[in-house]
Amino acid sequence: MGPGLEWVAAAYAGRPQITMPYGLGDTTDLTDALAVLKLAGLAAVVETHDTIRLADGRRARFPTLTQNPRNEAVADADLLLLAPRTVTVTQIALAEQTATVLLVDVDRRRVWVDGKQVLGSWDRWKDAAPIYVTFAVARMLAVNGATFDGLVSAGFTAGQVDDALARLGKRVHRTPIGWESRQVGGLVDFAIACYPGPGGARTRWTSDLPLVEQAERLISAGCRISGRAISDRPGYPKISKRAMPYRLVAYTENELDMTTLGFEPDTVGYSGTELIRPADPTIFATAAAAGYTDRTDDIITANTLLRADMRNDDDAASLEEVRSRLQFLADTGYDLRHNLPS
């Protein structure tokens, strides 16, 4: 307590005190938010303690803990006003997908209303698809290279392949027999370590079935298994046989009825299965190009091992085995393609 304010401490020293729940007496400063709205052509005035009114007559209410304490009539609000100190990606997604959200980013002078941005520049990638296709092309070129037509036949358009090769830049080059990594094996580590992740939605499930049986059921439903669990799959020499991990990772293209498959939602955090519905649509295309029907391609498998939330020594060893095997195949494949002595 500063000098001259001793009386405040004295007042608080008396008992009993009359108090409200913490924060209910605080005011919300909308000065900067109103200024940014004006820049966006949305001049507004404060109408009530929790509502502003735009020039077009629409009301926007901002969330407050104080629920109309003044006995005044409550006017219907057309919009939900959000003006947080820090705007998050989730709030932006909400504003872009909900026409009734008015989002004001004071720091960056940005405004969203009616489901679109009306002020400021948006500095995220507007479309993640080109990035995902770029990494898919990198995975397909990493070991054996491919022709342009071969990349297109994997399920991409010629424009997507052109864009991906341009984004990969000096990491790749064109040879008389097709496109490949400029440095032998150079795309292997790049594609494993720099892949930004599959995005999308993840859910965790549990079952009384052994992990091997869980994997079989998910594969029969169209899933692709990834991570160390594929070491138990037949015909996969890149990972030594080890004890199954405590969690199975599976990717699915389609909505699954997990309860019908014998699973139930995990509420403890030690689920047997982690099911990912990825935003990256190329995971299934590159698996098919590798000839896999039950698992992700080897580089996605390595990335899954790299991103394991509780990576142990077995995971680390498996990751190194997959990486080393891919580097060996890239080196051998280069020699064979160019008729070099081994």
C-alpha cells in the first residue's frame, strides 16, 4: 500500500467485509477495440455495460461475468464480441466459421465479422494442401526418385506436382530418368524431421483385446497402422521385433464406429489405441504408392516414432533403424539407377 493510502488498509482491516466474487467489479476497456472497429468501417458505441451497437444497428455482446445487475431490459444481441488480449488460432477459426462472431485483434489491427476477415492481413497459410503435397512428393522421391508422370499417377494433379517440386527447390533435381533428391538420401532426414505433422483430430481408445488384435480390427476397417506397432506386422524388416508399445497409432480416412469394433473412449490417459483422422490427405496416397495396405509409408512411420509423446529406448532404436534402412536403400537405389558400382 503506497504512502497516503494507509486508510485503505485500515478500512479493509475491519470485519466482516462485504465482497463480490473476484473480478466482478472490474471494467472492460473497449477503447482500442472500438478504434480498430472504426478502421474496419464498423463504427460502434457502447450501449450497455456488456453491449456495443454498430452503425448498421446490430448489437454485439461481449462475455462478462456480470449478468445484467442493473435491472435494465436485455436487448437481443446479433453478434458475440470477442476482443481478447491475445487472439488464438481457435478463435480465428470460430470467427471464420460462425457468421455471428465479431472478433477484434487489437494488436494486429484485424477484424472478422460475418464469417470473413474485413480488416488486416492474414499471415497463416490459407491452404495447407500445397505443403502436405510437397512433403508427399518428398517422401516419394526420397529413396528411389520418380518420374513426373509417376508422381501424378499417385493421385496428384500436374499442377500440384509442379508446385511441390518448385517448393522443394534445390533439394531435388531432374535427371534423364526422372526427379530425385539432389543429395543422395538428403530427402530422407528432411521428410522425417521437417514434416509438420498430420493435423486433424486425434482420439484415444481402450479395449480389453491385445494390441495385436486391436491392430487387426482397425486394419480390417481400413486404418493404416504407424509407429513401432508395425514391427509386429509380417514382411516389415525395418524395425526389429520388440515388445509391443503401450499405445497403438492408427490413421483413418473415414469415420469409424469404434464401439462396434470393440473399443471404448479412454478417460484415464493410458489408452491402447490412438486414432488419428488426419487433415493431411496424402498419407494414404503415399502408403498406397509404397504398396502398403495395412501401414503408413516408412517416412510417416519414422515421423510417428519421432513424435511419440512418451518415446522410450525402444522407440528411439526403432526410429534409428527405419532411418538407417531408408538411407541404405536410397544409396543402393541411386547406384542401381545410374549403373554405378556398389
